[in-house]
Amino acid sequence: MNWSVYIIEADDRSYYTGITTDINKRFQKHLSGNGAKYFNGRSPIKIVYTENEHTRSSASKREAEIKKLSRNEKKLLIDAN
């Protein structure tokens, strides 16, 4: 199965990173309030970054790497995409 890593920008300008096999379906879950607890008290605005063609394992590892980045480093990653 093809896994993707994604970053969503929230209404407070923060970034949420996650993994999924269906980015559009997952984003809709976040919008409806049935996604990550991260969006309790904030709203997802848009998907700003994606990486495709991952295995479940490589997507999880990449997600962890991205989550360790500073906001500025994430911004550079997004802008380079």
C-alpha cells in the first residue's frame, strides 16, 4: 500500500504532520473534527506539503523526522516543495 506523509497548516499558523494512505479522505476527517486531537481548539486550513510513495514504516520514520524540525525548518521544507 502507498503511504503518504503530509503537513497541514492550522488557523493558528502552526503545522500538523501525519501519515495516511488517502490524503483527501484524511483531510476531510480533520475538517469534520474526527481526525487528530491536535485540531481540538484549532482548525485545519490546507495541506501545504506531501511526500508520496512511502511504505508504512518509511512514512512513520519520515513523520518523526519532520516533527522534530523547528517551525522555520518546516517552512523551508514546505517552500522547497
